[in-house]
Amino acid sequence: MLHTVDLKTLRAFVTVARAGNVTRAAEELYVTQPAVTLQLKRLARETGLTLFRRTSTGLEVTQEGALLAAKAEQVLAALTDFGQTAGHLATRVRGKLRIGTIIDPEFTRLGGFLNALIESGPGIETTLRHGMSGDVAEGLRRNELDAGFYLGDPRDHDPSSDMSAEGAAPLFHARELAQLTYRVVAPPSLAGFVREADWTQLASLPWIGTPQASVHSRLLTRLFTNLGLRQNIVAEVDQEASMVAMVRTGIGLSLCRESIALHEQQSHGLVIAENVRISTKLSFLCLEARTKDPAISAALDAIRRVWG
């Protein structure tokens, strides 16, 4: 009665059944011909079956031998699959990834990114933290985030970009995803002051401001400072949707993405300043020193596949 089967014996049996010749099977297995013959005799004795019959050209597998060889093939295939699965699990990327998110998830393709990340690193556990662009950059600096989406120029948060640090390695690794255009929107009551105005004329009008961490604040602060102007902020909010809602109520002007500005113009009659606009970019950030971390590398690969 067959209790155990040696894997070497199974391989020898299957190889001879395929080759129909002990000599060729021995060559394929890199063993001696007597060793293969001994393994076949042992298997025949333990199974109590006639596995082969001799012919003028070698060995011909019997009907019972063919059925047993098919089962042996399945055992060896399962063993190969076992080894491949074990290897995959051993090399699978694991760990936690803290991701900073901004604006609406549809615009950043967040859903597609997370799906791609699961495919490239199924062992990665993700945590999402929604906020403003500046929060993402500072979160990376303080090791509170591992990667995240960012609007604007990451050098605003990088001390190495200062002239005094010339030659220093950049703090952030930025994968640019898209260019954005921002427009100024205003309530209909200010149409006569806004539609044909330049930045100098717009500065003195009432504005809805944002915290310093917001891209709106960084873009406008730099622009008005360079022009030697002071922005007349009468209220402050931290969400783009809230800013637009306050514009609708007639409180003041706001900066918003061009697609939103055009929608608001058509749907709610908001006025767009025709002569001014600001361009910036959406990027995916991580620390330059951590680009080789397996989880972050998987995130960068997922971003590449989703954004191209």
C-alpha cells in the first residue's frame, strides 16, 4: 500500500512518461540512468501497478500508468504554484501609507489611484487625511504623512530652495500631474467693477480670503506682494465650496478653478474677471529621501498608471 511518495520519484516517473525513454529522462533530470530505473521500480512496487511496458524504442506507459502520471503532473504543478505563491507573499510590499488629499476626489482621480495602489501593493494599508495643500507639504516635513497631492510650487515649503542653501538636495520629490488655471469670480452686484478690471483695481475690492496653507492664499499673496498691493480681505474660509457659496451671497470676490468659475457663471450668474488669471500645477509629493521606500515606490507607480 502506498503511504508516502518521494517527490524525486514522482518527477522521475513523469519525466519518463513524457520522454518514453529512461536515458533521455535521466539526462533531463541530471541523474544517472540506474537511479531513474530504481525510482520507477520502487514506485511500481509501492503502488502494485504495472506503469510501463517495454518496446523496441524504449518504454510505453500503460493505461494505469497514464492515469497515475496525470495525477503526478497535478501534484508537481500544485507544488510549483505553492512555491510561486510563497515567493510572491515574501516579496509583497507591506506597510502603512498616510496620504494627504486635497480638493475633490474626482479631480485628483483618488479612486483610480487607490485601486491601482491595491493592485501594485495589496499589503499596503492606506490612511487618507484631507486638508489643504500646505498641510500636505508640512505633514511630509513633520513625518505625519508619507505622500500626498499638492497644488502650487512645493519649493514654497522647501528650505533648500533658498539661495542660501544653493546646491542642497531638494526636500520634495514632485510628480507633476496637471496644469490648472484659476479665475476671479464675483457676485453680479460687482460686475461693473470686476469684468474688465486688472489686479490693481481688484485688490481694493472686498475679497473672501483663505488660510495660509491654501493654494489660493499662496498664489494671491505672492501676486499682490510683487505688485506692492494689499488684498482687501473681509472674510476667511478654508473650503473652495464655501468660498463660492459666499460669493453667491454677495460678500466679495474669490479665486477658484476655471472649470468651477465657468460652471458658476452659467448656473448662478457669477461674474468672471476677464483680464486676469493665475496658473499653477497639481502634483503628487513625497520626500526626495524616501522615493525608494517600497510603499512610496508603489504609490508613485500607481500615480503613473492612473495619470500617465
